[in-house]
Amino acid sequence: MRSILFHIGPVPIRAYGLMLWIAIVVGLWRTVRAARRTDIKPEHVIDLVIYAVLGGIVSAHLTSILLDLRYYIQEPSAILNLWSGILSPSGGLRGLSFHGGLIGAIGITYLYTKRKKIRFLEMLDLLSPGLAISYAITRIGCLLNGCCYGIPTHLPWGVRFHVDGALTPPSHPTQIYGSLANILIYLGLVMIARKRRFTGQVFYSYLAMYSVYRFLLEFLRKGVTAEVAFAGLTQAQIVSIL
């Protein structure tokens, strides 16, 4: 774990934040290159990604607050704290919900494409592979930050994380699993995009593959960094089923 990578003067450079911005740059670079093979202008992609990232972060944080309202009522100062990595009793990182961020980003995309007279699903198809590779990079930030890890394991690659001043037992590095899975999702989406049969196929395929990955991965996080919400399933599993 290396939550703070280094300092620039008095300013700490945090692993999660840095990897998040690297992920955005890589995903944007990939999407702009792909846009040149379509009728969507690269400048529209750049503008939209900026709006979608900002809107997605706000939406992700608001979703996190709603899902953990009791905590935020007790700790109202945490509402404005997106980046500090406050740990929940289960060891998870409070502050950002991927599903909430995805919904917010899709909403921003719809409004932008409607205004610019771009086909909504065409844009989502274009963005999906870049989103997958960005997610894979961001999960490396989760590993360095020591959040989103899994249940204890006897496997030789189990990792011990620092939580509340103590070490966890050797645990599944689910952040690495997530990163590898989303690299595979990215490769799958690239192949689907090359043989796309209808507009929206790449985006729908992304939702399907991500949902299967996340549903299965949550079994390794349940009760540790993912709390049971209903019928023995976590919140992420319920959303993945939907």
C-alpha cells in the first residue's frame, strides 16, 4: 500500500487520485483516436469527456451519500470530502460509487449528444472501450490506496492491507482481479466494435460484461469492503442484476 506516492512541496500526491487522472487521459486518448474513424468529431469527444467526468464524479459522490446516509448524517463534514479515503467500518473507501458515476455520465452524454445532434448510442459505443481501460487503470489506484480488497485467502498471492493502524490477514487483491477483468472486457469490446451489427451493440456489451464481472467479484468482497444490502447480495450485485 502506498496511499500517498510523493509530495510536491506541501501537497501530497495521492495514488488513487493520480491513477484516476491517468486513467482519464488514457481513455480519452484511445477514444479520440477511435473517433477519427467515425463521423464524430474528436473535439466533441474531448468536450463530452470533460463534462462527463465532472458530472460523473458528482453523481458518484451523491450516490455514495444516499447509500450510506446514516454515516454522512453523523459525519456531515465528509459530504465535501471526496478524496481523503475515509474508511468505513468494513474497510471500504467512502466517497465514490462507480454505478452512480456511470449513470451520471450517461445522463451527461445524453444531454450533450442531444444538443450537438449526435446519435446517443453511437457516442456510447465509441466511449465504452475507453471506459473499460480507464476502469482497469483506476483499480491500480485502489490497490495502492488499500481499499476495495477482498476476503481472507490462503492463496500465495494474498495481500495484507493496512486498515485503522493494523494489518488485515492475507486477502484477495480484488483490485488486481478487477483490473485484469476489465482489460479483457476492453479487448472484447474492441473485437465487437470491429464487427458491430447494430448501433448500441458495443455499449450494451459493456454493460453486460461489466455486470457479470462485478456480480462475481462482489462474492470476494462481501462482508469485508462490500456490505450485504438485501437477500444476501451487495448493492453492487443488485444493480448488476438489474
